[in-house]
Amino acid sequence: MINRQDLASYCSDYLSVSQFDDYCPNGLQIEGCKKITNIISGVSANLDLIERAIDEKADALFVHHGFFWKNEDANITGIKRNRIAKLLANNVNLFAYHLPLDAHTEVGNNIELAKKLGIHNPTPIGDTLVWQGEINTTLVDFSQTVSQVLNRTPLVFGDDNKQLKRIAWCTGGAQSYIDHGIAVDADVFLTGEVSEQIPAIAKENDIAFISAGHHATERYGVQALCQHLSDKFDLKHQFIDIDNQV
Ligand SMILES: [Zn+2]
């Protein structure tokens, strides 16, 4: 059991929240009960996840995609009202960590994806959110690994037989960061989403491209964070996957 405020402070320090200039607030977004023993993790704070967390009698819900994004309507109306109302009515705390959870070197989305996919020597590229590492396989074989690990068929651009040694990746909707992969001479760039212009950009730069799912690539950071919190503070933890094909 831990106090809400102690948990918020611990996470802020552990994830170095103050070092990030993000598109949303990172930390306790909705205040619920004071004492926390039962936590649920999930990717995005949609109504399905909130209702499942309430069914599981969660004291706190941890997500990667929370509320209050820059440029969104600040008014609490419509679906935002419905989501927040459920959390408040059930005294469930909502903790959201966006970029700090992508970047973290122990429990972040990028390092966790590297562990799942068997990427060696994973390291961030300079101060970008993109990582690089080593694999030794072909594009077709690596795509199969991605498909098995993430339980989803990725969109793959490039020659099946291309030999892959250096990989660059960034979880989520980071297709525009392909330039960082090109800059380090990566053989393949992997992210969660793709845009229309990307296949040609990849082809003309001789880099393969894998779009493996925004949701699918970002399942693992929040789980690892909550497992860490569960071990450290003796909390009950469960990850709930609200499936999303994107
Ligand atoms: Zn994301």
C-alpha cells in the first residue's frame, strides 16, 4: 500500500518527468482515493479501459495516453466528460506518462520493445526519442518475429531478402522520425504507424520500413513501469489490453 502523493512523487523522479517538454501533463491527471494497493495498467485511457479498471476495483489506472492534450478542446464535455465522470464517481486515480515513458532506459516503451524483439545493444540516438541497436536477420524473418511477438501482422516495405544488421525504432506514431534512422545508416526503421509518403522515402533512402501498430508497440512500457511499482511497493498489478488494430 502506498499513498497517492508518494506514488506520484516517486514516479515523477523515477521517470524524470521534469526533463520533458510534452504535449500533455505527465503524472496524476485525475485524483482518486488516497491509499493505493491495486493498480491496473493499459495503453490508452478510453472508456472501455476505465470500465474494466472499475470492474477490477482498481485504486489507480496507469496509461501511456491520458487526457488533456495540447491543442484539444479544454472543455470537459462529450466523451471526455463521460470518461472523467466514471473515474471520479469510482474514486479511481488516473496516472498518465507519455514521452517520459517512451524514453525511460529501464521501463520505457522503446527499451521494452527491444527486449521483446531480441535487439542487441539498444541505445537512444543522441537526444532524440529514436533508438538504435543490432539484429542479424533478413527482413522477411524479422517481420515474422514482429508478427509473433506483437500478435499482429505488420505492414512491411522493402526487399524480403534484405539483410538487417542495424535497426532504428521508435514506438507509437513516429513515422516522421525515419530521418533519424537514415542518419545512422540503419537497414530498417520500425515504428507503430505509416503515412502515404513513407514507402517512397524509405525506398529512395535504401532503408526498409516496418509499421507494427501504434497500440501494439506501446503495450510494454506501462506494464514494465507498473510491474516495477508493484515489486517496489507491494501493489497488486494487472495489465488490461483493450485491443486496437491501429
Ligand atoms: Zn503513443
